[in-house]
Amino acid sequence: MSLFYRSRRKSTSGELEDATAPQTPRAARRVTARAGGVAAGGPIIASALGEHSQVTYVEKQYVMKKPAAPVQWPVLVGTIPILASAFQPRDGLRRAVDEARGRVVLSSDSSVNIQQSDDHRPVQVLSGGGGVGKSQLAAAYAREAIKDNTDLVLWTSANDVQQVLAAYAQAALLVQAPGRTGADLEVDAQAFARWLASTDRRWLIVLDDITNPDAIDPWWPDSQRGTGWVLATTRLKDPRLTGGGRVGINVDVYTPAEATSYLTTRLTRDGKAHLLDGQAPALTEALGCLPLALGHAAAHMLREGATCSAYLKQFTDRAARLDDLLPHWADTERYGRQVVTTLLIALEATDQDPHGRLARAALLVAALLDPTGHPHDLWATTPLLTYLAQQQSVGSARRILALRRKKKAARPIANDEARAALRLLDRYGLITYGNSADDLRAVRIHALTARAVRETITGIQRSAATTAIADALLHLWPDLDQTEPELASALRTSVDSLIAHAGDELWTPTHPHQVLFRAGSSLLDAGLGSTASAYWEQMAADCERRLPLGAANPNALTAYSRLAGAYMQVGRTKKAIRMLKRVATDHEQTFGVEHPQTVIARHNLAVCYSQSGRINEAIKLLKGVVAVRERWLGSEDPDTLAAQANLAFCYAEAGRISDAIAIEERVGPVLERLLGAEHRRTMFSRSNLASFYWRAGRTSDAIELMERVVADSERLLGAEHPDTLATRTELASSYSRAGRTSDAIELMERVVADTERLLGAEHPSTLATRTELASSYSRAGRTSDAIELMERVVADTERLLGAEHPQTRTASDALSQLRSPEIDLGQSSE
């Protein structure tokens, strides 16, 4: 019987095999973890793609940002938009927001006094059409909060809930929220939400552009202490966004006075006051007093030296020719015609620039991607530069097709030229472009501008751009999401946007673009089980509907396997097993028992069986998989070794330790010969074998092997890597069981100190290592030290998880046993 609970690593594969074509390789690039990075999920150690591909070992790995001690306040999460030139304060709207917050502004000739009223509603939702300035107003409040030294300001796009989760998870690490893991986005986001509710620190959360009220509903922050507030923006007029402490505030276009003030201020500040004339009020009226259209117009006037009269004439003439492109009845945004007109005027002007044709192509790319921004590095990828080169060489859709047929090589485009095109668009106010190579949201476009762009292109242009963008996204994607989680998140949202605006272009009659599979797998890697389930449900349905053979298509097999993995992640094990049983049966009937796709399906089913505790069924299937692969692929093929390793794990779980050892002793040397002694898969195999040795009572063999694993981990991964800490914990546990209590205590005290320093005193891993140290103290007869440590564990666990949580009860039972003199504290914990 075990006196204490502790975390142990699993050695079986948690990943399911794919049956799709290999992913497009990326160019070699430096991989770094970004500051404040959040990572989650279990990365693959081997390739997971290819007809016979297999993930042999899957282990938790995450990028830890070493938390400062204490936290460095104030904390800023996200990128706050830059305020527009000549930003208008919009006093009427601000009064409405302040009143909703319960802030009463009392002013006199000599001072302004702000008092807090009892009518305090902590969430304000700015609602209005596109381009009316909702985000700008929210950005002004966020910047004021920073100047006011607010402890935490978080800005996140809310048009996709996964962006909200990523921002919350990053904040959880930065503020050291109790219960954060650094390995699971949803868990960390929940920890941050609890921190917001309980903290006395001042905070502001901005949720920009909510598009799905149901998806965002569980993630509304709550300030139980009254020290925080939430500002949200949305185009929706939806009652689900108000109530429960949330108040809606309608945002409309500028008043005529505000519109004239904007135009006057903007031109005057740039030394172009002479462009103002008697037609300024008429121009602002023609533009509908829409802030976005006014921004386009002002940028053009400054660039071209056009007066208000000249621009008004150009706008009126261009708008008269707009009916074929955007009839009045089709303007669902109410101000779409003004934006399309100002867009076309700007594009006609950019066409006169040497980079004008490139700028048009670049604008289409931006319009198909996430409007909240995409990575600057995307514009350095070969697929996108090739696309731009083709657009530089042709001037019409017909010539694009001709160039493709002839396979004529276009003049190469350098990255500097792409940047020049982006700068040109920025100068005309069509995009916002930052030159920081580390900015993952460097290129932004207003959603209404993006829509206007998409409404001016042909199907051929959309198809060419979509293919190039998808190839570029795949080219830029990290080999392991966990190394660059923020980049992976930015790429996922761009794929979402691409699907929304050009989804059909990502499918051929025979297969989908591989970026669709990469984005879905990224959701699983990030631990976004619910989002991944919905994504893969749609992918599986699309594969069945669009592709030959329906559910029997190899791409459908992959989609169903990924969907099963998502179901497993959210605890829907029975549904995952039912799905994989059906897929395995269908493939067996279609292709035969020993066809590679059938074998993959059966292996995936075995993985689900093992994870759900149905070990005997998993063993039966895995034995068949191993036999077929040994016969067709050989005993040393990576897929064969993968199945053998999983079979060894299942044997160990079933108590057949000698069988598990026999297999792992064969697999380990082959991996060492094929991959090298220091490869992580080889090291992981040694760790598994050490665990099997210990369970077989071969303590000295287990310790010898674990000491080698620890030494290798410290040398290759570093002493503070999560895997190294885990192996040191296991070695200490082995020392303790072998009676080497002094060695165990010395090692565990180091592990506890390192874990507290790296993860924080209240992290689950820290609590687990303290529990292991208490176990070692008790075996050494240091009962008082063990009791003191376990009292801390119980107190922390109860505060973090609640008195009724299973881990709290387990820790309390262990403490009770330590206090009972009749308990033999020196017995084995297994």
C-alpha cells in the first residue's frame, strides 16, 4: 500500500497514427522560446506523418518561463493597438463607459474628481458596426491603465476562443497563478481566471472582437474583490453578451463635429493644413463619418497632396461606378460602400508606385489571414515570395493562368521588396505594419478593409493566393509546437481565417491541403480538447463528403484518428473507442487485414484501449500489429519498434513484467544503434526499462540505469529541464526503496528546491516532489520533518484544490498515517 501520492511519467504512446502524406518540410530556422511563452500538450518525438508513420514515445514537454521571485509588476499581456493619428477622445462614449463602471466624474473650473458609486458593473461591452472605432476606444482605456500603473493589463483578440485561452495561460505563468501547470492551456487559463476572481491587485482585461457569445461565455473574468474590470468589443447585438454584471454600450460613427475634428487634426499635425477647404464637412458626410473611411481618406490626401474638394470629387466619381461591385442592398455592414470606395482610390494610387502590383498582391494575402495580425516571418517564406513574384510578372487573372501553364519562371522577389510593398500599404492606411521580426502580429488589417478587399477579387486570384498562403503557413510552422507556442497559436488563427474566407480552395478532388491537418494537430498539442473535437468532427465530415472512398479514404482515417485523440483528451473515451472500432472494421473489409492502413487503425484502437484501462484488449491487438509489422517491415523498422514498445508497456500494466523487460531489452539497443545513445527516444526507452526493472525487484539494475538516464538528461537537456527533474525524482524514489535514504534525501531536497524556484511553491509538481521528500524523511526515521512537510502539502492542496478533492484527501490520509505510531513508515510505497 502506498502512503503517499506522487506523479509518475507514462511510457505508452498517447498519440494516434496518421495515414496522410508527409508534411511539407520547413527551411532550417532558429527555434527559440519567446518570453512569456506558454506551451502545452505532449509533443511527438518521431514523425507522426507518412503511410506507416508512428509516434513511438510521447512525453510531456513544455517551455517554462522562469518566474521572477517576486512577480515583476506591472504585467502586460498581448499587444495593444497603436492609437490612430488624431485619435478622438469621444467624450460622450467615455461618459457612458465610466458611468457603467460606477465612476462619477465631478469637475470644476480648477479640478477633476473621480468618485466610485455603488452602482458598479465590472464588464462593459462596446457594440457597433465595423470601422466605428470600438477597438480604438478600448485601446485608449488600456493605455491609460498602463499609465496609471494598473497591476495587470491583458489584451487579446476574442474572435476565436483559443486566442483567449492562450493569453490567459500566458498570464497565469507571468503572475504565478496557483494551479498553473505550464503544460495545459485550458488548465492554466482556468487557474488565471481563479486568480482574477480572488486577487486584490488591480487589473483590466480587454476582449476584442467577440464573435461567438457561447464560446466566450465560460471565460468572462470575474472580479470578486472589485479590483478589476473587463472591456469587450463586438459587432453583435446579442442579449447573451449583456446581463450578469455586463452592460452594453452602443458605439456608432463619429458625430459630424468629431469627424471634422479628426480630419482637421490629422492634416494639421502633418503640416498639410492647406489641404483643408470649404468641402471638408461635405467630405466627412460623404464618408458617413466612419472612422475607418476617414482614416483611408486622410492617408491618401497626405500621400497625394489632395485637397478635400479633390478627394470628394474622386470619391463621388468612384462611388458612382460601384454598383456592379457592391450594390446598396448588399452593403450589410451599412458603411461597406464607403470603405470599398476609399480602398479602390488608395489602390489606384499605389498602382503608380514601383511596388504597386506587389502591394495589391500583399493586400489580398493580408485580407485572407487573421485581421488581428500574422507573423512578419511569413513574408520571408519561399511560397509567399514565389507567389508575389508571379503577381509582379502578370497583370490579369488570364495571364496568371497562362503563366502557370507555361511554367514560366518569374523574376525572384527579395524579402526587402515584400517589406517595401507592406510599407506602401501602411502609408496609405490600408494595413498596420510593424517591422519587428519578433512580432507575431506584425501585419494587421481592419476586418472591414479585409472584407472590402475580398469583394474586389476574382475566384482565380483567391485560389492562387490561398494556395500560397497555406504553403507559407506550413513552411513556417514549428516542428514542435511546444518550442514556440505563441507562433503556433498565431498560425492556427490564420488557418481559421483562411478556412472562413477560402475554405473550398484548400481541397482538391483527391485530398485536403496538409495545413488543415497541421492546424488540427496543433490544437491537440495545445491541449485544447474541446476546440480540437469540433475541428476534427468537421474535418472528418468534409473528408467523407469531398473525397473518393468516403470514410475509407486515407485522409478520412487520419481525421477520425485525430478526432478519437481529441475525444480521449476531453474524457470521451467510450466514443473514441467506438469510432476507432468502426474505422478499423471498415478498413479491414475494404483493404484487408494486413493492409498498412488497417494496421494503423488497429494500432490506434489499441492505444485507446490501453489509455482507458482495457489492457488485455490492447495486448491482443498490439500482438497482431507487431506480428504484421515484423513480417512486412522487419523487426527494426521504426513502426515495428513503436508497436513493440507499446506492447511492453501494456505487459507491464498487466503484471507481465518479465515479458515487458524482454521486449524493452530488445528495443533499447536497436534504438541506440539506429538513433544514437543520446537520442531522446533511446533515453526514454532506458527510463522505461529502469521502471520495469524496479517493478521486477531488480533494484540495483534499475538504479544503475536511472543514474545513466539522469546523467544524460543533465548533460543534454540541462539540470533544470522538466524531464531531468522527473528522472531525478524517480532516481531518488529508487534510492529510498533500496534503503539508500541519505542519497534519496539529498537528491530530493535538490529537486524540491529546483522545482520551487522554477515552477513556484504551489505548482502541482512542487507539491508532488515535497510529498516524495516527506516519504524519504519518514523512511529515515525523521518523522517530525516528514509531518511538518506533509502539513504544508495538505494546507496548500486544500487551499488550491478544495477539501474534497481526491488529492487533498490522499494527502490528508498520508499525514494521518504519519502521525500514527503504529504505522510502519519504512515499508515500500508500492
